[in-house]
Amino acid sequence: METKSEDRENEGLFKVFSENFPISDTRNNFVLEFVDYFVDPPRYEIDECIERGLTFSVPLKARLKLYCTDPEHEDFETIVQDVYLGTIPYMTQRGTFVINGAERVCVSQLHRSPGVFFGQSYHANGTKLYSARVIPFKGSWIEFATDINSVMYAYIDRKKKLPVTTLLRAIGYESDKDILEIFGLADEVRVSKAGLKRVLGRKLVARVLKTWFEDFVDEDTGEVVSIERNEVLLDRDVVLEKSCRYHYECGSENNFTSQRKRRGF
């Protein structure tokens, strides 16, 4: 407020104005240029603002110049005018601000160190819950957490949760096979009559053969599984039963499926 116009340095408010001006129209015929800014004395004293519940502030004005660059408007006169922009909080001699009658002070916000952090906790029923947090130097936070059913979810900027598989598909892992290979959950099992007993009871991830002729609905999730996708994941809790009829076909890769298509294995 006490600094003269010619003594201002390119910082603070002067720098903000300089970065946003000049402003021109779409045809660059008229240009609005920033000249200087002024801060008038506060209207109320500090004690009066505290007593009346006001903000200790000062009026801010900017001196702007409007001129025309179009030769067809030679008669346009350049306008230089002081424009009132509003009030801004003003710091007291003690380094505080009076906002709505309350004296406050600004403190620097603690910045969490960037990196990847892991944690675990226990639910009330004794289930162990795992979590992870990815904190970048700049940008959105990504958090991962499991629930009591051992299902993992992702949170972006602490907003609504989404399945972690949705996030993986968004970043390029399009198929179920790609996602399973990240965690090493896809096991290749060679099936033969001699080794059939060794396979029974294992939890498998299988590829659906083209012997399926119609779509079906997963009874647990309600998801419609299409034969066009030609790929279905077994639930990790589903175990193949000895009473099932099995179909084995040799091709580019061994397939091990169940004829009980309505159950989706």
C-alpha cells in the first residue's frame, strides 16, 4: 500500500496482473492492458472490525487501458480508467488477519511425503484388512483397500470406491487373463485321463469353449456372461465336483470345462 508504482517489482499482485494481461478480443481489434494497481486505506480499524464482526480488508483497484488496433476505428479514443475490483484481507502488524471479527493466522500446510505406503488392520469380526496408498509429488492420490470379503477396491482422491479391476482395465489390462497374470493367479494345467484325479478339487481359471451356444447369468453376481467374450473366470471359492461331466478338447492350448453351463462352472 505504501510502495510507489515505479518501485514495484514483478512479484505478488503485480505479477498476477502481468501474467493475465493484456486481454484482447477474438479479432485482436481491442486490447485491455494493465497499467498498475492501487490499495486504498482500510475503511474500519482492527478493533472496530473485531467488535462488529467484520473483515479487516482494503479496497483493491486496478488502472486499465483500453485501446484499438484496428485502422478502421481511428476515431476510437484510448480509455484509461481506475476499476474497483473488490476488497482483500489485510494483514495486521502482528502478522494476523481479522476474518468476520475473529483474528486468525495463516500456517503452512504439512505436505505428506510422496511414495507408496502399506498398512493393515483388523475388522471387528477378526478379518485382517489390507490397504495401500500411492502418494505422488503432484496429482491425485490412489488408495487401495480390502473389505471383510477379501475384495479389493480403489479410491481416487478419496472419492467413491470402484473395483480395482476397473482401474486395471482403464490403464491397459483389458482381459481377465492379463489381470490374473499380474498376480500370478493363472495356472496352466495339463489335463489327461491319467492325471484327472490330481486336477479334481483344484480352483481353476478356465477358458470357455465354443460349445456354448447362449449367454447365461452368473447367479452370484448377476452378470450376463456372453459367448462372444469367450472368456469366463471361475470364482476362487468354486471347486470342481466329481459329479460333473467334463469335456476335454486338444487344441492350441488345453481346455478344461464343465458341461454345467448354467452354473458357470
